[in-house]
Amino acid sequence: MSEIKHVNLPYQASLLSFFAAVRDLPFPALLDSNHEHFPDTNFDILVANPIARVHPVSNSQPITWYTTPLYELSNTDNPMTLLNELMSLICKEPWAQSAPKDLPFVGGLLGYYGYESGHYVERLPDTVDHDIKLETLSLGLYGWAVITSHKKKTTKLITSPWCPPEDVADLINRFTSACDDVLVKHDLNEAQPFRLETPFTSNMTKTEYAQKFSSVQDYIRSGDCYQVNLAQRFSTKYQGDTFTAYHTLRDACPTPFSAYMEFSPQQSLLSHSPERFLLCDQGRVESKPIKGTVARGNSPEEDKANADWLLTSEKDRAENLMIVDLLRNDLGRTCLTGSIKAPKLFALESYANVHHLVSTVEGRIDQADQAIRVFHQSFPGGSITGAPKIRAMEIIDELEPHERSAYCGSVAYFSANGQMDSSITIRTLVADHGNLHCWAGGGLVADSKCQEEYQETFTKVGKLTHTLEQDFLK
């Protein structure tokens, strides 16, 4: 019987050089935990050359096979419905059921969901300007992965029965020829130099932000909602290789849910997210919403004072608790009855430019193919919409002028062995045909102050924009 196979490779502190070794293959993607000292960090995952890709296609089934189709799927134009069906078939494979559960990915689906993928879950208005050509969602069906475990200090090539022997031999040759930092530096040196043509500018003025802030307050006072996440988009023009930009940002802004994905020479995703959306580990489902932010201090004393202030801020704790309740409800749609709990509230996590309040919500499932259904029924994450979720999303559509695209969506994988992990794609940039976009927002509640919330968006995104402007704006 065919089964999962392992090839041991030299331990890689990062998979950047291995990524460079497969950049010529279609749809390469790197899930990059970036820094081994974060509490949620363990695995890095690299994939490329998918067997198939699920993505929206007008008036046809949303799947493109690059080999002989592995499964016969129902004729639906809803990609989330098709993804549910596909994972159900994959998880029933004998090799999938016997696959090791301690590996995060043994073959399966990996990619991103844009924020607007929520339209496949709920009936929502769509009045924003769609000026980004990146697809609403794109997930590849991958037959192999390179996985680094930072805790075990191991790097392995994992191949499924979908991966032909000739492909395995080619991959082994590529990776054994690559060594830390040598290939990636060569790749960056040979690439077209990256540069920004202009500073980042927002899609709304300070006055326009204040008007939108006032509208949210009116909705809160009228009882429509009690929290809305309002975001600005910052954009610039660029030229050159975005992998260079990613490489620079990962050094300046280490985060546990970083990711780099290439879809074409003109389109890529650069994510430096600190936030987990949903994890499924051997039936245990976990979400870790972030709500509550303060800037890092300029001295150790100021930094500690800022952290202490955040830990005791009644407003931030109340915002966080609102989203915890929302996520308990979302997980309750699909997790086992009575399994939902919140074992940790208001924990402090610190990053290069901010401190965050982070809580933990847990549930359980008892079937491997339920992981993707939990994800879909909870999407998008409540920490970046507001509450109640549907009304908050309607207000976001009304007030924000442009689509969010990959921002506030998710980078995710769904493995044949039932394992799943995903991020909330905050601190994320989209490169699209010479345009580079990033976003920042915050949850507005009844006692929010306009100037403080406006400044918080710059605090959140500033490390990304300032780093790129400092290094690449000529």
C-alpha cells in the first residue's frame, strides 16, 4: 500500500534558500515561522508545483487540474463547497488515515483566502472598488512538502503517493544542492533590484477617517453593532523582485505566521502576521484572537509601562472579550457540543513594534475532514470584522472604499491527516502588477477616541512601510 515517505535533509534554520531552489516551479509558497522563540512557532512548510488549484472561475467548476484528475467532484461554482468535498475525499484515502499525526502537512490543500471569500459563506453586500487583480482565494493541492521542525531541529522532504518518483528525485537534487543563505543570496543578487517609486499613501485622508469613525459611532449608538474594525489601505508603486522585500521585512519584523507566496511574476503575497486564526491538532481546535494593541516603548522602563497599561486597560480587555464570545459562537457551529472553552484570556504577546492582548478559544472535532468545515464556518476571523459579525461586515463594506483582498483573510493549510493551521493576514502586503498595498485597522467601540484609533493604524503598519521606504525608496 502506498504511504507517506520521508527524506531527511540538513536542518534549515529558515527555508529561504530551499524556496529559492523551487521558485521556477508553479505556485511556490513558504509558510515561515521566522523566529524560533515565539510561543506558537515550530514548523516551517515549503510547497510548489500543485497537482490542482482551487480558485474562483466564472461560470465553471472552480478547480484547475494540472495532471489527470484524482477525484470526480460535484458541479458547483462555490469554491468553499468544492474544497469541503475535496478534503472529505482526501481524508478517506487509506494512506491519509494511516499518515503520522505529528506531521503538520503530508499533502493536501495550502494557500490563501482573501477577506471577500466571506461572500461564499454569508450573503453580504459588495459595493467596494475591486482594483486588485489577485484572485479572491487560491489553494493548491500539493503532493509534497519540505517541513522544518524548530523544536526537533529537523528538516524533511515529505512525499505523498501523489508525488511521482521522478519528481522526488528532482526535489532531492534541488535541496541537497542548496545550502543556507548561499542560494537565496545568489537568487536576490541575480533578480531585478527591488525599489519603491513613491512613499506609501493612504486611501483616506485624516478628515475622511474621522467621518467614517463618526459613522461607526452612530451605528453603535443606534444598536446596530458594538464593535467594527475600520481599516485604511496604504499603497505605492514598485519595481523588481518582491522576494527581496520579503527577505528584508522578515529580518526587521520577525513574526510567527509569516508567509511568502508567488502566483505570477507580477503577483505575490508578503505576510508578516502575528495572529493565528485556527489550528487543528489531532482533533483539538484552537483560535488565538488579538484585540488590544499598544506601541513598544523607547526605553525598557517605557516599554514595561506600556505593557502594564495594556494588561489593565478595561477598554482593550472588553474589546478582546467581545471577540472571544464571537469566536465561541463561530466554533460552536461545527465543534462537538460542550467542547468550547476559553482557557486563557488577555495574555500579553510582544513584537517588534507593538504589544498585543491575545486570548485562546478551544473546541474539538472528531473527524479529520471537519477541520476545513470549522474554518469555513468561522471565516473571516471575528477579530478583524467586529461584532455582531455580519452587521459589522456590512458596515465595513459601506465605509471602506476598496476591497481588502488578502488583508484580513487567511493563509491556511489543510493536511490529508486532519491537521490544519491558519493565520489572520494582518501586517500583510499584496504585490499586484506594479502596485504594492498594505492595510491596518482597529476595532472601534463606544468609548474609542478617534485620534487614538487613527494613530494606532500607523503604529501597526509603520514597521513595514518605514522599513521598505528606508531601504528601497530612492
